Amino acid sequence: MKRIAALPDHLVNQIAAGEVVERPANALKEIVENSIDAGATAVEVELSGGGIRHIRVSDNGSGIHADDIALALHRHATSKIQTLNDLEHVASMGFRGEGLASIASVSRLTLTSRTPESAHANQVKAEDGKLSSPAAAAHPVGTTVEVAELFFNTPARRKFLKSENTEYAHCATMLERLALAHPHIAFSLKRDGKNIFKLPAQSLAERITAIVGEDFQTASIEIDSGAGTMRLYGAIAKPTFAKGRADKQ
């Protein structure tokens, strides 16, 4: 048996990427959830090649401090927890700080961000896990993450991706689910330069109608119940509203 050795950071990141990022939709979910955690009120998503060739997510959230922008692409670097007590009461989407680092290890990633206090934005790039030095950039308050050529350096993983149409469908479904859960946030989606949808901030009922359809909204019942810290709310279809597919569940 060979001697035990610590794995290099880049290989650790690529192994983690296999757990976190199975397909473009997983990368999109990680990035959009970061936008939601940053307090964004508008999130714009652009996809090319089903998200395999290019993913671009822009938000108007709080941004990343200039001194932290390179750290954002390191594993276990997070603004969401600092102590065990924070961990036990975490309420954000992601808190381990692995998402961006994992994506950066298997793509060509560009992170550009600006806080309200900054005179300009800062940008850092990663290719095959190698980070550039942060540089000044032009960008409004908020953050843009661009992911190009997902799995370009792990061809065995890229081989298992489906067609561009299939991968796009997974991305669109993922974004619709997040948009349903956060109707107070405006979402837009472009595919290969074509506008697919543009949802303004709206009520839950309006968001359900926009995504699931007016027939569901008409045949649904609002629910809102809870006990203690638990709450269940939303809309549920009447038993008479039956479909042959489960895609609108």
C-alpha cells in the first residue's frame, strides 16, 4: 500500500466539484442562491449552450468587499458563519463556502463585484482553479458571476452531460423553482441571446400564475399554517386538478 499523502488543494476542489456540481443546473443553483443571500431584489440569468458553454448571473445585492473577492473563490471561506452558534442557527441557502470554489476548479470563472461604499468594482478570474490577482473593473453595485466551458478540464465528467436542450431544461426548471420560492425578487432568463421570461417582483399568487399557469392558480387553495418556528405556506391543487405529469408539482 502507498504512503498517505495530503491531496493538493486543486484536486480537493475538483473532488468537491463532483459532489456539488453534477451539471450546469447545480452551478446555476449555487450562484443564484448566493445572490438571494446577498439581498438581491433582481437577478438576471443568461445561458449559452444549455449552460455548458456559458452561465452568467448578475444581481443587485450587497456585493463583495474588495479585500474579500479573491477569498470568495477559496473553499470554506464564507461570510455566513463564524462560530458554532452561527452554524446551529444558519438560515441562508449555502454556508460552507464550497460552491464558487468547486465551480471555479472545473471552469473558467470570472467574479466581478462592487459594494455600495466602493468607488469601483473589483474582478478576479479563475481558470482550472488558478486565480488571477484582483483588478479594478466597471460594474454597478452588486455581483456578476460568469462561468465558461464547464468541465473543460474534466472531460470524463463532461462526457456524462446530456444534450444542450436537456441541460437547459434542467437550468430553467431550477430557476423557476427559486423564482417561485422568492416572488419578492425579480428574475429574468435569456437563452442564447433570446429573452425567455422576465418576472417582476410580485405577490406569490402572481408568481404562481406566471410560472405554473392560470389553470393551476384557479384550481388551487392557499395554505398557511405553522407551530412554533415551523411554517408551511403556499398553494396546493384541489384533488380534481389532476395532470399526467409531475412537472408542475
